[in-house]
Amino acid sequence: MYTKNRLQNVLITTLLWIGDLLFLVAYAFEFEYFDSNPPRLVFDLLIAFLPLIIAWCLIAILLHGSSPIVSWWVFIKRSILCWIMALATSYMIQATILWFSTRRIHLPLPILIDGFIGLVILIAWRSVFKLFYNLVSLTSFNPLIKVVWGVLVFLIIIIIAFPIPFLYNQFKFSSRIYTAEVAPERPVALVLGAGVWADGKPSSLLEDRVRNAANLYHLGKVENLLLTADNRPVANYETNAMRELAINLGVPESALIQDSSGFSTLVSCQRAGSVYHVSSVLIVSQYFQLPRAMFLCESSGLEVAGIASANGSEDLKSLILWYLREIPATVLALFQVN
């Protein structure tokens, strides 16, 4: 019943490992992440992810838990054992690290309920994988099953390859991202929109961008602020809100340029050069968006540097969602400029 092709078995096992690791990262972030007081982002993420992932990998190897080339009962039994042992081990590792680093123990509660939810999701994912594996491994099977299996493999490859443009941009432009105090001098700061509430109040992200741009002006880093966003009623007159805030922060009206047709980051970059005849800019945004914005503006013929603004009132999970949003947005940017 099971395939004897060694290459196919290696591929199938690899796909199962990838799926398991994606599940573990999602579970750890949802159920095991917590903020230190004071917050220590890297430390908190490592405490959430690494113990569970390391424990799972070691136990799955010891118990052969990541091989679907066994019977249903053995596969499910190994999955349950691996999960229980990995979860218990990760909690003990977390408790030990936290005790030695903070002299206190913080474990997510209720542990049993969270662990059971994770087990149900894990068994569901692995059962679907096992089902497709069994169907593909039959000596004779419906061609439709082969197509479905091919689609599954394709999707996993896409998940792996999708972040590559995002990571490349992060690496390429990171050395050209500054704080306002150490920024190079440029004629113009390009301030990108980030949303306005229905009452006309800028979002926390937008407010921090405008504040950072105003700081650049007061430090003598730029001569003008080019405020670019969608100023239609449907966007709650965003550039009007940006202009009002900048004036309240002490920037004179004569130093403000208002581009009310910046409907996207690419359009804002293109209009900066073609409409306002700007050739060199400091792009003001949050760090998660800057590499993509710098890529688009550089592709539009501008000399660019980035100014990283604060993240407003966004919590960690919101920021991670913003970073995740940048992954497909960066892929789209590649198509937009080519």
C-alpha cells in the first residue's frame, strides 16, 4: 500500500515537517507568547517559540513521529505522544528560563485547555495529510487525487518562496534607514499616509509619521514635507488631517506640499518625481513598510533614505500582522515596477 520510492518518501516527510513547524509557530504565538514587564521583544519571542519547536523536533525524531509511512493508528498515536511530551517539555524549559532570568514563573493558563485545542488542530492537520498520502500511495487512484496532491505541494513551495522578496528588501535597504537625529539632509521628506478615522483624527501610525516628519523639519534635515495620501471623502480627507497636524506641530504652511492623489505607495513615489519634480527624498513611515516604499521610490527614479517612525499604539500582534501584510505587498510591488 505504501510507496517504495525513496525520493517521494523524503519529499513527503519534508512536507509534513514544514506543515508541523508552521502549526507550532502559530500555536506558540497565539497561546504561549506574553509580554515581559518591561517588554523585551526578542526575548519574549524566543521564549514563546524555541522551547516548543526544539522539544517537538527532538521528540518527533526519537519517536519517529514525522513519518506518515505507518498505519493510521500508529501515526495518530505517535502524533498524540509527540504533542503531549513536546508541550510538557517546552513548559518546563520556559519555566526554568523565566525563573533564572526574572525570578518568577509565568505560564499561560489554562494550560490543559490550550494544549487540548492545539492537539485537536494538530490531529486534524495530520489526518488530512495522512489521507492524501495514503491516496497518492495507492498503486491505482483517481487522477483527481494526484492533482490535489500536486496543488498541496505547490502551495507549500509558495509558502516557502513567498517571503524571499520581502527578506531581500529588508536586507538591501536596512543600512539606509535612520532615526531623525542621524538622518542625512535632503530637500524633501515624503510622508506616506496611514489612515484617518471617521472623526478626522489620524491613526496612531499616521500621527507618529507626521510627528517624525515635523521633527526632521525642526532639526533642519529637510526643507519641505510632501504629505501624500488619498484626500477623497472615502478616505476621510487624509492629507488635510496630515497638514493640520503638521501645522499644529510648528511646521509653517509654506514648508508643506500636499499631494491629494497618493492613492498607493507606488503612485506617491511616481508623483513625487513627475508632478513635484523631487529627485531625492527621506521617506517617513514605520520600519515594516520602509523597505518596500524605498524599493518603489527607487524604482521610480528617486534617491531614497528611510526614516523609521514609532509604531503608535499598535501592540505586538498588530505589528506582526503588518509585517505579514508586507510579504504579499512586496511581491505585488515587484510586478508593479516590472
